[in-house]
Amino acid sequence: MAKHIVALPFPGEGHVSPMMHLSIFLAQQGFSITLAAMTIGPFDCYSFIKNKGTWPPPGTTNISVKELTSTVPFPAEAISENRADMTQILRYAQTYLALMEELVRAIPDEVCCIISDYLFDWCPKLAAKLGVLGVVLIPASATVTWCELSIARLAAAGMVPSQPGELADDDAAVILTDPEIRRSEIPWHFCNDKAYQDHIAKFNSQALKAADLAIVNTCMELEGQIVSAISQQMDDKFLPVGPLFLLNDEPHTVGFGVCDTDCLKWLDEQPPSSVLYISFGSFAVMTGDQMEEIVRGLEASSKKFLWVIRPEQPEISKVRFPSTDQGMVVSWSPQTKVLSHPSVGAFLSHCGWNSTVEAVASGKPVLCWPLLFEQNTNSISLVRKWKVGIRFAKGRDGMVSRDEVERIIRLAMDGEQGRQIRERAEELGEKIRSKNVPGSGLERFVTALSV
């Protein structure tokens, strides 16, 4: 009888997708998988998975999805426009502890492991209580993990900005990684949130060390120095296993929406490297005024574009888009297929980690427009470390002007500097794709599960 693994992702898209890719891979290795799907406010993991229609993939019989429903009401004030109170959200997640224990005990097979999102600091303790391997999956970068490991020291020294992106008189490097992280570049969700800083400090001092293994969705080719430093701190229990989307031949996880595959047919009709792909992720909201500036900058650049805009995006009806001859707007897209398409020349992105590694592995340069959470820190790696990204400059009003949008698009897709960035992106993408197995720690991880 196959050994059984229970997987519990945080129900946000950037967390669910890596866990789904990992689940498919482990099922292909002969393990039985139960993916526990929780709901936290508007984030409904179970509905997302079921709405996909093709997950688990055809022919995969050893993956099941179990819906977990908390009887505790979710605090509505925990999530508002472009703001998430992570302390309240993670406190609410703990209401699933008893449900998870009940689920694991009810599985008739031998459960060998619980793989939980790294935000659930209670899961490694549950695994220890049940006598099974406790593994945490970190869907973020190793660089952001290093920032989290450093947050207690930085907060005590008064080095955490009170507001996202706040510039101090001396914007000194506060984390000496490669690249170094300056004060203004600390992940934005740490700013002005003492309770969350305390939670992260507690997590990294207790939960991460309590886990038998921590696996991270990155690879040595991208973040080798930082992975090695964290692994040394964790007695070699920190393993790179990504990019996880490369584990599967066909991407079955593409986002919280119904994909528009017509965009692939449209891309087939475009010249090589001529299209700018635009997506700002599944959570952040763009103001109507800022969208108008982007549209006018796009129009002035004359570049073809494919733009993903969620139907719930407010004020979208007020924006006058360029003619359909110049571009295509869709509600969602098969992103990994779009990024690997030869017609796509660059990616204008919010720099979520999944989008970042998908772009880099596909060999596409990134026009960086970070909006929330750790996206600003991810953009630093793209721009300063890997040198495959360009950042937009904001005006004093916090807006990116249409002239700046046009300038950056032309810089990335035309001219000598753009050519150099594209060449570096292609070289880095080839380096990652040519690996036999994503993530040098993947084999060690599978071996640990098999013991």
C-alpha cells in the first residue's frame, strides 16, 4: 500500500499553485496525496480546485481533495482593498487545527508526512504529535525567507519602515545578501505591522526549527548563496525544490479564473518577441487613473500587448483601451504557456514569486511593477541580481506616468539596453530549464518521505 501524504496550502493563489504542482509530482512518484482545502475569507481553495475541471490531471488516481470548513466566522475586517491583516488571518487559520488532526487520523493508509504552508506554524507541531514527518513548503523566495529570519533584529533596531517603500535619510543596506536589501526594500507587509513582525519572529524561532524539513520554491541557480546560508542555520534542513511549475509537463494550475486559450491562437499570429504580456496577479487592485496612464503609455509605444484584467477590477469600464488591432484583453490566461510563447518579448508583472520564477525560467525580461507584500523585494533580485528586469519610476504623487510607461516599454523591447536584458534573460532561462531535476534538494526530499 502506498504511503500517504496530507498537503495543506494557504488558500491564496501564490500558495496553492506550488502545492498543486508538488502534489502531482509526488503522486507520480507513487505516493497517495490528500490535499486539504481550507477557506479563509474570500480565499476558497476547494472551489478554486474544483472549478479548474482538469485537476487532478487525467489518469492521476492517487490524488484526492478534501474540503475543510471552519465553523468559526471569519473576521470581515481582516481583508480590505489592497490590505490584508495577516495577524488576524493567521490566527483564524488556527481554527483548522482540530479539523486537520481529524482528517489525518481518519485516513486508513499509513500517513508518512504532513506538508503545510510555512505560514501555518501549528502544523509541524501537529505532525510531531501524530508521529509523522512535518514538512513546511515555502512558496516565497529564499531572499524573502532571509528577510523574515532577520525581521526581529531589524525591528529591534528601528530599521523597518513605518510605511511601504518609505525612504530614510540614509537608505542603507540592512540585510547583506546578494543583492543587498536596503531599508526601503524590506517586504512591504512587514511595514507598520508590529503584530505581524512578532508573529514572523516567533515562527522563525519555533515553527521553522520544529519542522523536520523546510522546502522552498527556488533553485541554487537563482539563490544559491542565500539557500546555503539558511541551510547552514537550519542544520541542512532547508532544501530548494523549485521552480515547482517545471515538475509537470503540462501546467494544470494556471490561476484563480477560467483561462482564455484564445489568446494562444492570437499569439500564434504575432511576430516573434513582439508582444508585451501584462498581468498584475490575483489580489491587488489598480486604480482607474493608473490604468488610464498604463493604457495611454501602451498606445504611445505602439507595441502589441496581451493584458490580463480580472472582471472584478473596479473602474475598468472608465478606461478607453487601444484598438483591438494593437492588443488583446482577457480575464485570465494560461500564464506558463503564454510566457514560453515565442511571440512574447517581455512581461510587465507585479513580481509575485510564482510569476517571477515563471518569467525567468521562460527566458523573458520583466518590467517590474510591485504592488503588495514581498513583490518589491522580488523585483530587486530581477533588477540588481539577475539583471533581467527594469523598474518603473513613480512621480511625487505615487503614480507612474504614461510617458514613463512608454519609456520603459521601449527600453525593454527596443534598442541596445533592451537587447542586452533580453539576452541575459534567455541565458538564465536556459540555465534553469536545462537542469535534469528542478531543485537540488528534491531528491533528498523524496528520499526522506520514503524512509
